[in-house]
Amino acid sequence: MSENILHPILEDTRDAVLSDEEYAALPTLAGAEPGLLAEAIAQVLDSRRGRDVKVMYVEDKTEIAEYFVLCTGNSSTHVKSLMGEVEHKIALRGVEPHHVEGRDNSAWIIADYSHVLVHVFSREAREFYNLDKLYGDGSSPKTADGAPDQSDK
């Protein structure tokens, strides 16, 4: 995760999980820049042991979103619980998804947060659809203020 747009919730989200009360006390994400929302979602997924969590800047490749957040779950139950945790924790910070699709199939669940689409896959679905390759590198992500990220250059 890029530190320049990441709210410093925890140094390593795998070391501890914030309680609902602690999470709700963090600054609201309502009206936040899409990059900050994407990073907060990635932190939630990482804290719940999502695998291969990736934030991808895709605005130059598609009109449907600025960012994709990709994650792989270990089982169908894990895929469902990961997305449930994202919905719950992000709602505590003031943002609800516009729509969630795929809750019934448990291989690929997508949540639409307007400028951020969250994709939680089973391992097989992630390999098959391969969004990492389809929307992969080619553009530099933006910082929270909307400027291109120059930290790696």
C-alpha cells in the first residue's frame, strides 16, 4: 500500500484488529479522495487475512472507476466474510457501497463505492479473470490530493 495516501491507522494491520468503536472513531471517509478510500478498504482486507491485496489505479483504462481493490480469499466462506467486513468497517467511517454483486456465488464479490470497485475473489476466480493483468501497470496512482504519485520515481 502506498504510504502517501494511507491514513496511519496501524503500522501493520496484521498485528492488531481495531474494535468497532476504535474504527468508528477514525476520521470519516465520507467525501474522501478515492485513493484514501481504496487504501482504507485494503487495510480492512489485510487485517482479515485477505491474500494478495492490491490497490490499482485504473482511471486511465476504464470509465467505471478510478481504483480497483483486489483481494483473494482462502475459501468461499472467507470471500464472503472479507466483503462483509469491508462493508461493515467502511460503513462505520461513513461510506456505504452503492451496490454489491455476487453474494450468492462466493467466487467473486464486487462492491461499488462509486470511484472505487472492490473485488474479492476465490483463488480460482482471480486466476481465471486475471484483472491484475488486464488492468495492470501502465499508470501512476494519484496521491490523496489528486496529484500523480512521484514517490517511486
